[in-house]
Amino acid sequence: MKKSIFEQMGGTYRREGDYLIPNISVPDTREYNIGKYGNLHRRFLEENYPGYYTTLLMSGKLFDYLGKIDLRAKNELDRLIPLLAEQQGVTEQLKAENQLKWVGLMNNIKAQVEEIIYAEIVYVRGEEK
């Protein structure tokens, strides 16, 4: 009997009644703790690029990829918040004088930075590098 391409590449089957089912498993590579931005990106890929999502999942690269996306987004958040706060004049002196105003301004800055992160990192199909 002629071997299938799957068998030629080292694949094996198991019998389930009258059917041969390929023994396929996804490697478990959950080394990263995927946070908010990685999970948002995962959902985005699942809904908009299911083929790309499945390719990453089946190759065992999904969790590494999502961990990198999450880390990149968090680094941008940490980099941009102080930069925008300085540009908008939100200082420690303002925090000491008027905490409520400072909190409001910082919340606005965080929302601005998150919009940037969503537009440039989370809701974009990124190619693996």
C-alpha cells in the first residue's frame, strides 16, 4: 500500500472504529504569562485572521508570539505615559497640590496611550519576526 504524504513525513494514525485518525498534537509552550494586550490580539486574530491564528497555534508558536505582543504593548505603555505627561505639564507638583485633577489627567493620558497601542500593536496583523 502506498504511504500518504503524512506518513512519509513521520506522521502516524490511530484507529477509531472504521476510521484512521491522524495523531496530531499541539506543543504546549505556555512559558509566557499572556496579559491584557496579548489576549486582545489573540481574539483579534481568531476573529479576523483564523488561518494565521491556526498556523501559529498548530506550529506551537502562538504563546511565544502573544507574549511578545503583550510585552511590546506594555513597554510602549511604560514609555509613552511619562512622555505625554511631561508634554501636557502633568507634574508631581500638580499631584501634591490637586490630586483629583492629576488623577483625571493621568487617566486621560493612559486612555490616549492605549488608543495608540490598540491601533499600532493590538489590532494589526503582525508578521512573526
